[in-house]
Amino acid sequence: MKNVKCKVRGMYDFRGFVIVLATAFFSGLLCGVVGQDGQTMSAEEKSKTRDQVLEMFDHAYGSYMKYAYPADELMPLSCRGRVRGLEPSRGDIDDSLGKFSLTLIDTLDTLVLLNRLEEFEEAVKKTLKDVRLDNDVVVSVFETNIRVLGGLLGAHVMADLLKQRGEKMHWYRDELLHMAKDLGYRLLPAFNTTSGLPYPRVNLRYGVLNPLSRTGTETDTCTACAGTMILEFAALSRLSGDSVFETYARKALDVLWEKRQRDSDLMGTVINIHNGAWVRRDSGVGAGIDSYYEYLMKAYILLGDNMYLERFNTHYSAIMKYISQPPLLLSVHMHNPTVNVRGWMDSLLAFFPGLQVLRGDLKPAIETHEMLYQVTKQHKFLPEAFTSEFRVHWGQHPLRPEFAESTYFLYKATGDPYYLKVGQSIVEKLNAHTRVPCGFAAVQDVRTGIHEDRMDSFFLAEMFKYLYLLFSEKSHLPFDIDDYIFTTEAHLLPVSLSMAEPSCEVNGTDPSLTRKEDLFTYSCPSTQTLFPNNPTYAKTIRDNYKYLTGVGRDSHSSPARRIELPLHDTGMEPMEFLKSMGISFTPLTDMAAASIGSRSQDSQKGVFRVKLVAEVSQLPEEEVVPLIVQLISPPFLGRTVLTAGPAKFGMDLTKQEHGVKGSIVKSVPYTACAHIENALELQGHIVLALRGGCMFAAKARRLQEAGAIGVIFIDQREGSSSAETPLFQMVGDGEPTQDITVPLVFLFSREGAILTAALQQHCNVDVLLLPKERQLGRDKPEKLNIKFRLAQEGELDESEGDGATIRLVLQGEVAAEAEGERAGVTAPSHCTATSTGGDPQPFSQEQKAPEDSP
């Protein structure tokens, strides 16, 4: 085994695989259950919650096996399996489905951790009997690696462990490892690029460049997609003895490292797989880049190669310098990192506090985690994206586990039962708001609570692992969890793999690259260093963010602060100025009853007490102007109107008097995330494109270059509609969007289905894009002319009295004018007012209604 040089500095030494998860790190931390801020949890309460987690898992896994298996995923609202090609396409989300019983494979090692050993053995037998990996299906390289390859490797490790103990799996002969190797070879064609960065998709049967593969035209991939291969591929190499997998994964990491921005040491989010040029230069720690950083740290833990740690520390310093704005983590431009590229964060960054725990940097981990917890208290769950003011940006919540993951790691690091209470709230909310008869359903929008018919495999692979571990003692586990490292999908790989010989040449980080080292650069933390004689350390940090979103704050107004100013009543200008600012003031002599002793020298004439009241409130939600897609060609003739959302870039339809008209055509590919194959057909048309796969702005640019005069984006989330989900404005990709000049609108899937069905049924469908208020053919409000004349009292006969009558009773000045008319003063004999839509209209100045008229 190759030892890793460590600096101890009063902390725990670690060599090779004895790393941050070492038993010594956490022993002694979890003995007490008395919280630093009054939070406590008894052993009975922990046991009850642990049993609740097990029951929830049984419900979710049992529902999948009963209603969905052998399909890839469960549709919990429909109580059936999701089979790719038989259900409406959801765009890139479906790239994780390969007709290989995804949820079963992703759940295998969870069964062992939760002591469901009988179920595990039965599930392995089903996998070997039923699962095929040579399907003619195009799948995501990233998702298939972390879910399926990782699931097979984790299950193999568990099966081998149980067999060695003599408890179960006596018949097992490394069949799962052989399946993993077969799958690894099916993923390798994706690395056949000039740069060494993998294609984002591969056909399981035909690879990438085969004419039958239906893929290989992509030019871009995300940083995480290319940089999240090393754990699974290196483990496969070291377990199987075939070095090719680790070699290719390591080469991809080397390319990414070389493409970092040398001044800032930051990474972009999307990169060209052929020439290595950055396509999206925004740099953060969330979607598209998250697990790249995670795998650098964990590759060091799993493989014992110092190079991975050096690279991680380099990036981590840059993250903490530019992206971390405690408690926020905001994306910046990699070439100009002092500029934030957006004002919102996505929920995937919730893993980052857990990664900071692994490094030992607990203060920012506690800060960010507390911010995320406050967001969950406000919205029940983490929205898929939320603004820096903690408002919802994207409302979906697909049962993501990253927040539970960080909660578990913080509890392991601190032993603070506060985090048990956080975990308990996760359990309660899942049961209360996502549980359905056939499993657990994702939330389509946290603002409405409406469910979505999906239960992703990661819910079983990750969520239940972290929740069960959070409420378990070591005696409850079938093995020592500290002997394993979690992959990004929470599959378990043994850290003993670091004792295996490296399967490729060591390629160290540039020796000229020197970074300032800190306390945790080469050491894992101990409580003596983190909490020196200060048991309230974590609580002190959390308290600064306790009411970050306003939830839980005392609703009673705080006592008003008072400031005395020498405002003399002989000059009222200053007082009027303060009034105009909303500041109220009263003479001290008038407040004597409320303030004892105020009749003293303060009560002199002309001295006022000014009451300053400050109210903290959220900024109002930005108003979304609804647009419409109106079908105007026969047989629709304007009668079919679909509500649409706007974009913050592209043509402003509110400034187009007559909107934009054109015939609709579908883009090929439908997501418009790759080269447009039917560009000639799109010229001069309004194009339909499916949401997902890449940013709206990237799609818009491709389609505009192809000659589109407008774009209608259609939501890939099945069942979404404008009637149930609030409209939102599409945002750009962090780059300037002035080059995009075509109009862009967004339809939810139900409205989009109407439009695509119309296109399928009729060869030519013309639509009009315009603001909803300018809808073509909308009935104009009927105008009603009403004449008024002055009549003598009692003049109305009975027939006139039976109809609709407006009576004006003249009093005051109007009555005086009537008297003047009787005296011979000329007055108008009648006047005319217009009432719109039947509602009474305000009188003009000349027709002013008396204030006390009935």
C-alpha cells in the first residue's frame, strides 16, 4: 500500500484509506443526546424514528416490486411501471432509463444496510435472471455509471461480504461483478473522442459511432458528467484486474484539470468534448459541476493518490474565495469571478456541506446547512431552485436526498442532536406530503403541493441510507460503515481498495502549483481542534441564520426605538419632511400617560419624540406577464388559446402590437440541445422544442441560427399545467443574451400536448404569440350609453319606474344649482356618461356625485 504523507498538527493522522470517515474521528462524538440549544432526543425516540424509516422504505420498495418491476421506475400515482417508449417522453430525464430494472439495481446495497438480507438475496437472484444490459437503448453515460454500474459494484461488495461471513449468498460466484464489467465495456465507447472527455450518451448495444447507435452527434457535456467516473471505474478496475476503466476515467479528469481557469482555478459547467473549449462559463457547486469536486476528494480517500487531494484543495480554495458568500453559494463567471452570474441556487448544492465535513471545514458547512434548513421550513422541501431571497425559482422537488446527506454528515461530525431533529422533520414531511398508496410521489411544485407521477431510483438508493444511518447506532448496522466510502449515488465501496496496486501511471499535479495550506489541507478534524472548550460552537454559528427566511420569528412587533431630536414647533419644515418619509412623531407632553416620568425636563415645548419603526419584509414576487399561444388556422380559428409563460430575454411580445404569427414545426432533435437536423424545414417557422438537456438560451440560439422566427418550449414534466402550476419567466445561461431576438414562450406539458396533437392531426397549424390581454377575437366589453336629465319630483310614471333606473339625489351645491335653474339660471338639460361592462364608472369632475348620496 502506498502511504499518503500527512501533517498531524494535533489532529488524527491518516494514511491510505484511514481517512475522514475513520472510526477515531467520530468515536466519542455521538454518546450524548443533549443538544447545544436545548434540542434533545431520547434513545426511544431515535428508535421509533428509525423504525419509521424502515417502514417507509418497505412501503416504497414493496410498491416498486409489486406495481413496477421489472420496469426501470415506479409511477406512484398510476401504480404502474415506467417503461421507456411506452410512456410520453420526458426528454433527457428518460436517459437514465435503459430497460435494465434501474430501481432494483440502485436499491441492492440499501437492502443490506437496512438489514433486509432475505430481500437482498432474492433481489440479486432476480437481477441475474431478468436484467439485460445489451438493450438497443440510448442512455446517459453519467446516470448509468453512478446508478447501474455503481449499484452492481456496491451489491457485489455486499454479496461478497455476506458470503465470507457464511451468513448468506453461499451460492454467489461474482456474477454481479461480471455484469458490472460487461456494463463497463458498454460505456467505454463514449470515451472515443479526440480530447478524452466522454460523450454524454451511449447506445448499450451499438455504442456511439455505429450507424445504428442514434447518438454520437453531441458536442458538449457537463463538467460533472465527465468528472464523475473515477470512483466506479477505478473500483471496477481494481476488483476485476482490468486497468482500462480507471485509465480512461483518470484521463478525463486530467483533461478537465488542464482546462481550469488558471487565474481563478475555477471550472465552467459545460465543455466541448472534442476541443475542450468551455461552452458555459458559469462556475458554482450545484447542477452540472457538483460531483466533479466530490469525486476529487473521494478519489483520494478511496484510492490513496495524493494528486486528487491536491487538485481538490486547489479548487476548494477558489470556491471559498469566490463562490462561497456565507451562507449562500452563488455561481460566478469563471473568467471574472467577482461577478455573480445569477441570483438563484439549485437544490443539488445541498450536498456541499457534507463535502465540507469530509474536509473538516465545519463552520461554512454549518452555515450553509442552516440556510437550507430554513428554506425547507418555509417551503416544506427544497425547491429545485430558489433565489438569494429564498423565494421559489423552480418549484419542483423530485425527492432529492442531498439535504439529508449533509444532515447525516454534520451529525456524525458534531454529535449534536439538533441534526437528529432536522432529520426527523425530513421524515415527517415525506410521510405527510409525498406518501401515496403506491409509494412516494415527487412534488411538482412546493407552492401548491401537487404531486408528480415519478419516484426516482435515487430515492431508494440514497434517501433511506442517510436517514437510517442518522438514527442508528453501530450495533444496528450489519457492517462497519466507516470502512466504506459513499459514491455520489450513495453506493458503498470499500476504502481497502486503496491497498490495491494503482492500475495506471501516477500523474501528479503541476509541482509549480503551490497553494496556501490551512489546518485541514492534509488532516482530518478532531473535536478538540474544532470545539476547544466550547460546546456551543455549532449553535453559535446556527443562531446567526435562525430566522434567515423569516419563518419562526416572533410575530409580535418589537418595541419601538425612540430618538429625541430638537425639532422646534416654530419651524415645521423638518417635521413635514420626516412625515413624508413615513416617520411619525408626537410631543412628549402627549405621551406622559404612556411614559412615566416624561413630564420632566423632556416635556418642554417644541421637543418631540420620534418613533422609528422598521419592518423587514420580502421583496414582492416579480410579476409574470402571461402570454398565449392562439391557434388561428382552420379548424381552430382562434378558439383554442393556450396560456404560456414569458422569457427574460428574446423579443418582448408586450411591445409587439400584433404579436408574432407563424406555422409550427417540431425541432429535430426535439430538445434542440445538439445540431439541428431539420434546419431547412424550420426556416421561417415557429419551432416547438422540449425543455431539458441544456439551457433555454442554448436552445434558442441554435433554433434562431436555423432560421426560426419564434420558439415554443414545452415542459417535459408529465402532467404539468398552467392551471395548477404558477407561471415563471425563463432565464438565460449566465452569458449575454442580446443576440437572441426571436420571441420565446413556455407551455406546460398539458397545454403542449394540445399543441402537438393539433400538429399531428393537421398538416399546417398557424399560431399567434402575443400577450394574453391582447387575445385575438376576445369579446370587447359592451358599452352602454346612459342619459341623465333632471326631472321634477314625482315626474316618473309607473312604467318608467319598473325598468332599470339610476337616480341622482341632488344635495348641497348641486341642489343649489337646481334652485338656480328654477330661478331662471341656465343649466344643461341632460348629460351623457358611458358605462363599460355594466359596472358603474367614476363620475367626471363635472358630474361629481354627492358624498352623502344614497
